[in-house]
Amino acid sequence: MAERNLKVTGGNNTIVHPHYACAIGGAYSAVAIKGGVPIANCGPGCMYKQYFFMGFENGFQGSTGAGGGNVPSANVGESDIVFGGMKKLDDLIKATLAIYDADLFVVATGCTGELVGDDVGSVVKKYREAGYPVVYADTGGFKGSNLIGHEIVVKAIIDQFVGDYDGKRQKGLVNLWFETPYFNTNWRGDYIEIVRILRAIGFKVNVLFGPQSEGVSEWRDIPKAQFNLIISPWAGIEIVRHLEKKYNQPYLHIPVIPIGEEATSAFIRELVKYAEIDEEESEKFIKEEAELYYYFLDSFSHFFAEYWYGLPSRFAVVGDSAYTLAYTKFLADQVGLIPVKQIITDNPPEQFREEIREEFRKLSEGVSVEIEFMEDGYLAEKALAETDFGSGVPLILGSTWESDVAREKNALLLEIDPPSSETVVLNRSHIGYRGALQLLERIYTATVGSK
């Protein structure tokens, strides 16, 4: 996988132990749409590498429908590069339409097709004019990570499938733009929890990805929403800006994924105020959830009081911007742990980096940390190895790449980011009210088990 993630600053700057896939990994955003089928116009093995990194070796999520080894692929070879691969792609689309009974097909083009200049749009246009729901996205790996690919794929679906709209908006209907499917390890469980919260406080939600989505019908309803909700430091911002320009549709940007009672209640109140909906329903929900949350936290405090001398007090997080920020804020602000090394690995565009830094400078009253942006996993591991965690048990939230350093430091390692090859994820969430309790269970179960 590392050979597909190269820095372009010159010299021999191959990235070792990458924490993201390449742009064509955005094809898995199509897999995450109910009734969606990706068609890979790329070289042999490209999509399989994306699947292993984002799906199989990332909590062993597996895949559904046309994901995993079932992705139709052109397997572009030398002759296609020399003579062009248009005929081969045309045959692949035709065969895919005959085999799959789907609601949306997304042709994702990788490096080879883009470099030789295949006119994929003209091939796809023929099928779309014939009434087939086919779109195309130029997702060559050299364009960046799978997070960039995700944005490219989503914008392609909006422009080529959803299309224009000049009707009314529905008050209380929100488009949810959240974690990146398959890339964010807990994305499915996190979507379920955030949708549960949104619906409970009075919103109707266009759930565009995952098990709770109704599929393409909700994509068709995107322009009808009152506004777009983006919960992310940067990934997905280009999507909501595109929707604002295309449909004159406003968006609310919340950079920190809420974890725990305080953050989740504040998130709800900000959302309700922005949407100008009735507060009575949301306040009732907050009261009920807070009572449950503190009931269990009170029980947990008995454990904490007994075992405090053997519990971790300093922690590090190595991961993408969204998870690193969310986990760091919760552990520093609500649990009282000390952040000593926070490394962001998803290479956010320069325009967003200062805003991300500012979020880490206001973690809690009197608590801030300066972050480091590192794409290279080797450098991240080296930085961790040189970090002073004091005399207590270090806590590291990261990926499988950090396992060697964790063993050397006798640290607790919780895999929360790809690759995560030593944990199995079914329906796990660490966000909101309920997810925060699961996160605490996971951390302190590991603590007791290490004694």
C-alpha cells in the first residue's frame, strides 16, 4: 500500500506506514450507499488494496454488495495504456449493468485512465442518456488520499445524478455529512449513534451512507433539506460548500465530533438553535440521556477511586484529524488525562490546518496542546518513541502501525484508526452519550487486563 502514497515534493520521499488510502478509495463511498455499485477503471489490484486497507485490515469490517472482491474492475494493462481503454471500459459498464440490479453506478477512474486521458465522461454519458443511473468520478491516486476521493465521488453524484433543483426546502430535514465510510474505523456505529441523537431531538435526517440509509431516494432529497450538517475538522467541507453554491443551501460546520455528556449536549443545543426548532423535545432528550450517562459514570467512579494509582494519566493519539481531535478533547476535558503527543496523519489541506491547531489550543480550561502533522508512519512512530509519558502507564490511541512502539513502552494501545488489524469491529461507537461509555469501558478493561 505504501507505494501508492508518494509525496510529490521531490526526492526519495516515499511514505512508510501510510495511514490513508489513495483517492480511488473514494469508490468505497459508493459501496456505502445502499443500492450503490462502484465500477473501477484502474489497474489490476488497485481496488483490492483499497479494500484491504480500508475494510479488511481496518477492524475487519468486511463489505456488502459490490464491495470487497466483488468490485467490477477494468484491470487496465499495458495495451490499454498504449491504445486506450475506452472499449474495455464500455464493455465493463455494459456487463456490470447486466449483472447488478442496482440504483446507482459510480465509475471511479484511477491513475492509469487519468494519465492516458481516456474520455470516461463520453462513455458514461451514453449510458446516462439511455436512462441508466451511471456517473463518473476522476479519482486518480495522485490527487490525494481517499478523503479527497470521497469528496470527488460525492460531488460527482450530486452533479450527475441528483441534478438541479428549484423547489422548496423542508424545515427540520438535514443532510448529514459525517465520518468517511470504511476509512473511519467505527463509522457504521458512529452513524447509528449520531442519527439516533438527531432523530430524537426532532430532525428528519437524510442518512446518505450506512445501514440506516434508505439509499438513493435520500440522495434525491438532498436539495430539499433545510441545511447541511458537517461534523468534521475538514473532510467534507468541499461537499457542503459545493451544495451551498449549487442549491444556495446553508451549512452548519461543527469541527469536533461530540463525545460524552457535556460535548453532546452542547452539540445538540447549538444544532437546535441554528435550525430554529422547538427546544422542548431536545431538552427532554438531553435530560434523559444525561441522567443515564451520570448513573453509569457514578458507578465507574468507584472503580476509578480504587485503582487510580495504576491507571494511565498521560496519553497520545495518532490518527486522522477527526478522531484525533475528538478523542483528545474528551480524554483531556472530561476524563482529566494529560495529552502529551497528538499526531495528525490524514494530510489536511493547508487552508484548514490553522483552524485545526486552534481547536487543540482550547481543549479545556487551561489545557492545550500543539499538534504535529505527519503523513509518514515511520516518523510518527519515532516521535512516539521519543515521547515522555512520565512514570505511569502510557495510553496510545492509534493504529496497528504503533503496536511496536506501544510494546517497547509497555503502553496500552487502542486501535481507533486504519490500519486496525488487531481488533474486530461490528457495531462499535465511541461518540455521543452511549459511545463515550463504551470508550471508557474499552480503555479501562485494557488497563485491568494488563496488570
